[in-house]
Amino acid sequence: MTALSAARVAGANERVNLGMIGCGGRGRYVARFMKEGGADIVAVADVYRRNAGAARDWAGGSCAMHADFRRLLESKDIDAVLVATPDHWHASTAVLACAAGKHVYVEKPLAHNIREGRAIVEAARRYQRIVQPGMQHRSSPHFAECAEIVRSGQLGKVHYVRVWNMVNMIPRGIGKAPDEPAPEGLDWDMYCGPAPLVPFNRKRFLSTYRWFWDYSGGYITDYGTHRFDTVHQVMGADRPKTAVAAGGRFALDDGGQMPDVLTVTYEYPGFVLVYEGINTSGFGAGGRSAGMRYYNARGPFDRPNGMAFYGSNGTLMADRIGYEIFPELASSGWPAAPAGASPQFRMERKQMNTTDATGPHARAFVDAVRGLRQPAADIEDGHRSTTVPHLGNISFKTGLKLKWDAAREDFDNQPEASKLIGRAARKPWNLIG
């Protein structure tokens, strides 16, 4: 690919001509906010004609439609692209888009593996393109407020952080389906792309593809990536030194491959991070408060997604739509206070709610392409946050406590783990080496 439109940069008063690569529900959802922010959807591409046609009809006007995203990238009139393909196509699509002179918004997780993530970063720098990862927590003011609370010392000493993603999928999980012919209008060979070519199975397609190693890393790369990125933002650290995982497929009877219980312990300089990805219970954590809304909560007790920063003055619990501070008692030891005395605390109790930031994050990308602001998330941050769940999966697969050298992006004398940093792409879909 050549830099066909490298000189084309939208001005502050111009509409941005956007190409949409991957036209499923998530792609159309994000594109809607980009349209609101000043983008015109001028071309769409998808290996599944039904999805591409639906996106073209939605975009309206003279929107072009392609089965092969490379044809979309040939258009000199396109300023930027939205990459909302399955995870295993993110790297090839983003790298070739940069080479074609397009700015790129790429959905999370950034890439299928660590080596492909680094390839996206290098392409962004080499071609001097804006590449914004779809980690919308970076556009949430309440997470910036959480970072200020922790970094200013208000929470006291923070040496333990917990992240959890939980949902009860017992007993059938994603269900099962037999192998069958691919539906009409689907290029299954290209869908598999750099992954192995296997018989079509509808569980490997559309909403449940992330339950297969060929295309994704499961729950931890899907939801966990967002929360690891927020931990990095709040704690000011993005390079774990070690990772050790435990888990397995214990209970679900479905066609997927991912563990239904996965825990990973990461050591960072100065603190320990514990991740819990559980599909056999939806409870998550306690500590719910009257009047608070919680992300994806389905009942009166569960708190299925979140991050907790345990400080010596209090504990800050946060999710996508709010945060709370639970203060520590002023006195230490036991008993904490004389019987009947009012408890004294080390900091104030606090709680707040907000809304999901996908809209502001998508509009921020359009503004960046128009030269009005910096991207809401840097591609290097996106890569480092996506590396964390990949390390968890590599530990799970090898059974090793990994020793990670973030500068080299390799393991210290652990060759069986090093083999899983990347993978050889299937020909002829090895488009970026």
C-alpha cells in the first residue's frame, strides 16, 4: 500500500470523510457518535454482505460498499477509518490504513496479540497518523477525578488494586452449534483471515467470536482491557513486572474455549493488581449504596464489574458509570471505638454517577482529525493496556509465573511464553508480515 491520501487532512470547519471497516452493531453504534461529531460515512466494508448493506443503508447518500476493506483504503477522499472488525483483524486493518494515509479509530482490544499491537504503534508513528484506541474510559471525567484522588494522596497509601468482571452464564454459556455451510453473502475465508481456516460455525461468528482463541482472548481482553487501562491511568503505571494466572473451564457446557474462571495476579512497582474474570457467578462485590447506579447490574445485590483501589485512608470503587469512596476508620486496631460512640473516619464518604463515555470518545477522534484537539487516548497507552490481558492469557496457557521485560517486550528466559507473544498469520492473509 502507498500513502494515497497522506496529504489529505481535514480542517477545523470541514466534515471528516469516514470509512467504516466492520459493520456490526458495535461499529454502527460508534459511527453514530462520529456522525454527530462531524463525520460523513462515505464508504463501508465488511466480509458479510448483510452487515455491509445495513451500514450503507444507514449511512445513506452515495455511501460506497466493499467486501474487501483494501478497496475502501484506495479512496483518496477518505480522511479516517473506524476499525470495528473482530479482534484478529485489527492489526492488519489498522496498519494498512495508516500506510494508506488514513487516521484510525480502532476498537479494543487493540490487537489479537502483543506483537500485532506493537505493529500498530509503529505504523502510527511511521506514517504520522492519529490512531486512537476505543478505550472510552479515557474520555470519562470521573476516571480523571479518580486519578487525582489517588495520585494526590487523598486515599492514602495504595498498594492493592482489584479488577473484576463477573456474569453468571451457568449452565449453557454461549450455547452450542454444529458446523454448517457459511450463510449466503459471507466470505468465510476472509473472515478467518490471519487465523486458521476452520469450518463455519455460527458460534465463531458475530457476537460470540470472542470465546475462541483464534479470534480473541476472551473476557479478559474484552472487558478487562478497559479496566486495566483505567488502573494505568489512576496509578500512573503501565508496566507489570510479573503475571501469574489460575483458572479453567469448570462448569460451562457450551461450544466456547475460554476459561469460565480466570484470576491473574500482576506485580507492578509499588502495588499488586488482581484480576477476576468469572462466568459462574454474577455477584462481583458488595458495598452497594442506596441511590447509586452500577454498570450492568441486574439485581439488588450484584456489582458485577469494577475496579477497587484499596488505600490506607479509604477504598475507592469505580465502574464505567460512577465511583464511591468508603472511608477507613480513624482509629486502628480492635475495638475501633468504644461501644456507642460515633465512628470517626480518615476521609469523607463520597459517591457520584455519570454516563458511559463512548459518545464523547468517538467525537474526540473526529475533533482530533480536524485538528481541534489531541486524541483522547494515545496508541502507546492502548498497546500497553492491551498487553496486560495478553500476559494473563499467556500465563494461563503455559502455567508459568511470567517475568515480563516491558522494554524488550519479551520474557526473561521463558521461551515457551515468548512463542505466544505473536503468531504466524495464515497465507494469503499475512498482510503486515
